[in-house]
Amino acid sequence: MNATRAMRWLRSSHARFIGLILILELIFGGVLLLSVTQLVHASLDSADNAIARDTRDTLLEIAQQEGAQALANAVTAHAQDESDAVLLLAGADGGRIAGNLSGWPPIIPADTAGIKAKLYRIGDADAAPYTITAARLRDGRRLLVGESTDDSDQIRQTVEGALSTALLLALPLAILAAWLVVHIIDRRIVHIAKTAARVGAGEIDQRVPLDGSGDSFDTLGRTINTMLDQIGALLAELRTVTDSIAHDLRSPLTRLRVRIDRAMQSDNPVVLREAIDGISREADQLLAMLA
């Protein structure tokens, strides 16, 4: 019995409505999660690229103003100071001149505005992720600057986890909101159904209660009330007509009954003949009245 009721409920409009709200909630939450995640990724990538480009531009300016040796010294100093960055000044063949990489990575173009890659710095046991920018100098040497994305990746994971948790917490709220909406709709429909049932039972003066909101349910209730007003007016007219007909029929039927009584009390053929003629005239009058 419980299984049957559960199946009936699952096939009901209530279940479909709640399911629709949950699906819309999941779609909206998924789109929001994806949008915010992409926005955060883009912002963090832009920030990492900006730091790497600033460092690269500073080193290129040193090379232009102070020469090749000054550039090598600056790369060495930056490599020692920046524990979370990669820097490499390489020759035209990719061999290391200065920096904390053993050589030019084959996957990195000589000129790039921004690329992500995992690299091994000198002395590191594991590769780490970096946002890398590179430039080729006029004399053929190459300059590579990379900013670590560990902090950015941690922020990404934190944001994604927070959004996923918020989406999961929003699902019970969505179920509750859907149930409340269904309950409100049910309450409005129940008022209409009760009014219809009472009118069907003969209480023609009953009307659907209106809340004055002007929504679809108010419009439906107002339409039903107008229909009931018209039905009530028609019933009143019908009652008036039937009362008038009953009043008009009462006199000829009374006379008809008197003539029949007289005919039954007399054996005189003449009297019977007159009674029958009178009954015939009354019958004709009744037929004319009904016509």
C-alpha cells in the first residue's frame, strides 16, 4: 500500500514540480559554479602572468641599459631571492648562463607571452607548476621568467570547494522552497475545489475566496465566481418562471377537477355530456397554455 502511494506521488504534479525546481537549481548552480570558477582562474592567471611579465620587463631593461653581464648578475640575484620563481638566462643553444634551471625546457618557446608548465628547478626533487613568459634577446640569448602557481592553485581549490559546498547546501533549501510553493498552490486549489463541491451539493450562493493579488488563481476564482453569478441568476429566473407556470396551471386544473367530480356524481347523460365538453375545453386551454 505504501509503495503504491509512493508511486502515485512520484507520478503526481507535485513530484514533477519539485523535480523541475531541483533540476533548475542544479543547472543554475552548475552554471554559476562554472562561471565563478572560470572568472577566478582567469583573474589568478592574469595576476601570475602580470608578475612574470613585470620581472621579465625589468630584466630586459637592465640588459638594455647595463649590458649582458649586468643581466646575468640580475638573473642570479633574482633566482636567489625569489624562492617560488624560476629564472633562466640561456644562450642561443639553450645552455644555461644564469638562473635556477639547468637548461632551456624543450616545451617552452623562445618567445611566449604566457604558458603554464611544470619545471624542475636546480636542487628540487619534484616538478612544480609555473606561469612562464619568455623573450629572445637581440644577441640570440633567451630569457625565461616563471611565477609559481602553487598559491593560485590553492586559491582555486578553496573557491571550488566553497562553491561546491554552497551548491550542496542549497539543494535542501531548494527542496524546502519547492515544497512551500507546492503547498501554497495546493491551498489555493483546495479553496476552489471546496467551493465547487459545495456548489455541486446545492449551495449555489458559495463563491471562491479571492486574496486581491490579481494573480492567475485570483483570475480563475473571479471567472468561476462570475460563472456562478450567472448560474444563480438563471436559476432565479427559472424559479420565477416555474412559479408563474404553477400559478397559471392551478386554476384550470382546479376547474378540471371540479368538472370530473360532478361527472362522477351524476348519471344524467346530458350532465355527463356537458361535463365531458367542459373537461375537453379545460384540456385545450391547458395545452394552449403549455404551448
